[in-house]
Amino acid sequence: ETELKKYESQLRKEVVRDDVLRLVEKPVRKISSFDIKQLDISIKNIESEEKTVKHNLDHLVDYTIQYFSQLKKKYGSKYPRKTEICNFETIEATRVVVANAKLYANKAEGFVGMDLKRDENAEYICECSDIDDIIVFLKNGKYLVTKISEKAFVGKDIIHVGVFTRNDDRCIYNVVYRNGKGGETYVKRFAVTGVTRDKEYDLTQGKEGSQVLWFTANPNGEAEVLKVFLKPRPKLKKLVFEYDMSKLAIKNRASIGNLLTRNAVYKIQLKSKGVSQFGGQPVWFDTDINRLNVDSRGVYLGDFMPGDRILAICNNGEYYTTNFDLSNRYQGEILSVEKLDIHKIYTAVYFDGEQNCFYIKRFCFEPSDNVVTLFISEAPGSYLHSISSDLYPQVEITFGGKHSKRGNEKIDVEEFIACKSLRAKGKRLTSFEVNEIRFIEPLAKESNGVIVDQNGVSEEIEESSSEGEPTLF
């Protein structure tokens, strides 16, 4: 033990008697074969690893990034990404969340929520997300905004329930209500832009016995024409009259409205549906998040009226159409999103996997009501090469392989193939080997004395009124 203590300064721990006992217990043969050089190398390796671990602990963030980068480099090719990278910086959570739930309501008993599907008296209202707010109107004129839940009681005799969009001044509610029991009948139009959640409001004047006789929710400010039937009474000659909602000004939700009649109303019927008083709804498409908005973010799609549709074209040769609801989420590899024009002619170049050649077709897209539809060949190996919406497109073909010495060929697509059905296969573009196909500058053609360019601007060609005068052409 005394001899061993002479080397204690070179050791990493204090020498104790147990160390000496364990050492003398080892056989001489094992001690004589001990390789001090190999042990020194092992110690140096351990010390080097110890320094590396300490450095990584001191720079833990950098080490973590490096670690995951190595994982991606080593295993990334075997496990491709299944999620989509999107930018969520410019929008609110309620606009990002997917409409992954369904809203139901039992209007008679006064229950609303996402968990009423099994209730035989509940009716489906709309799609929603689990973080949406909903607005509920009751027959007695009370209304409130509340957070959506699995099941909640909001009050009996529900006349309307829907997803509430804060600061939406285009959604106008048209209401006819009776002020108290046996009172006068009033009519009003108003928007609900912002309220306190779970606070009860009243669209009537608050008298007991008040009742809503007519109610419509109009997302684009539509104003209908009503046919009002009065209860017969002595000296009352005119029992039926019409009322045009468009003549009534839109006021705030607390206004009492205009007097419709002092007589008792028997019933109210819809004479004709209304049109929007605001004009079209301007809509933009945010390419960062593949969502619609009315906040001027992204690509302007146009002004939308009720019934207008949006066309989404995908890179794989599929398309679908939707309404312009701001809750829509556009999935897939989107090539373009635009306002649907059923008369607009598109030109598509695609490769047919069965025929092993390129085809071209001209067609118009049709409404599909959210159903994904393929507009190229269904054969395996087929793919969409390119698509153009030019009025008079031109295609230039560069040949390759054994036909690479052929000069480039330009094709006037309108002359080459007529506009056919969406389901038509099209026409074979060429029988030679192809190196490149691309759309080039479209043509400007004359039609009945009019030059039509690609922007839809027409310029009339002046014709000489004198037969004797020389002309330039």
C-alpha cells in the first residue's frame, strides 16, 4: 500500500486498502500480461469523449440541431415528409384550423353542439371547428354568441344557428318581429359584428310576449321581397300586401326598426329571393396557407356573388370546385386557384402512360361540388405537363432522340384541335420523340372585323366607305 501511494498523484482517486487487496488478489500471470500502452490509449479516448460531452452540454442547442440534421441526412430518404410546411404568421387561429367537426341543433328543445348526431330530433347545420364561436337566435327575439361545445342548452325554439364571424359586416339579418303580445309589427335589418360572448341580447324592444315572425341570415346582404297576410277584422279592406326589404336601411343591432303594420299578422311568405345590395364579395387567395380571405392578402380572385364557384387545379391533373366560404381549405399540390368561368377554354398538354406519347386537349371546366375529378388520362404513368388559359395559345415542340435534327414545330392550338368535352381524350400532339414542349406567346386573331387580344380588349378595324379610294391592304 505504501508503494502504491507513491503513484497516487498520477491517479484519479485516492488509494485505499480495498484497492490494494483487489490488486494482490489478481494472479501473477494476468498482471504480467497487462498492456500499459493499450490502457493509456483507452484512457486518452475516454478523456477525449469526456471533453466532447462537456462541450455539447455547454452548447446544447447547437448540438441538438446537429443531431437532428444527422438523423435527417441518414434516414430522410427512407421516411419522406407527410406534412405540409405553411406560413401561419398573418392569420388568426380560427382561420387556420380545419373544419373537422359538424354542428347540429335540436331547435325545438334548444340544444346545439357537435355531439348531437345520435339525437333523432337534431338537424345538421354546417361544418365547423372545435374552436369556433356560434351565434344563436331564438323565436322570442333573444340571441347570443357562445363557444361551440359537445352539447349545450341555449334556449328553446331556435330559429337560426350558425358559425359566428367577428367583424363580418356583410352578413345581414332581415327580421320581422311583433312588439309584445298583440302589439305592432316591426321590420329591421342589421349586422352583428362584435358582441360579448355568452351575453344575451334582444333584437326586439324587450316587451314580454314579443315574437320573431320572419328571419333570414344573408351572408352577402341579400334583401328579399315578402308577402304579408293580415288577420281579417271589421273595416280592414287590404288583407295582403308586399314589402321589399331592399328599401329598408341597414342599421345597428339595437335599433327598433321600421313599423310594418299596426294590424295583426296572420303569416308571412317569401315572394322572391333577394339579390346582394353590396355587389360582389372581393376574395383573395393566400398561397402561403392555401386559404381564402377578404383582407387583401395574396392573389385577388375577383368579386363573388351567391352561386359563384372557385376552381382549384392540381399538378397531378385533377381539379375540383368549391364555394367561396372563407373556411375552405385547399388540399393537394395546387397549381392554380381562380374564379370558375364555365365558358373559359383551357388547353392542357399531358403525357399518356398507355400510349407513351403526348396529347393535347381543349375544354371547359365544369362545377364539381368539392368532388376531385381527373381531366387527363387515367392510365398509369400519365401526368399533366402544362396547362394554359390563353384564348389563342401556341405550342412549340423541340424534338429529341433520333429526331433531334428536326426543326422546332409551332402549333396553332385553335386550328389543331377544337374545344371538346372535359372527358375527351384529346389529340396526339406528335409521333416523334420530344425533348421539350412549351407554351409560347399566344396569337392575336381577327374575328368579324375585330382583333381580339389575350386581355379581352377589342379593337375595331376601320373599313373604307368609299369604293373608289385606294386602301392600304
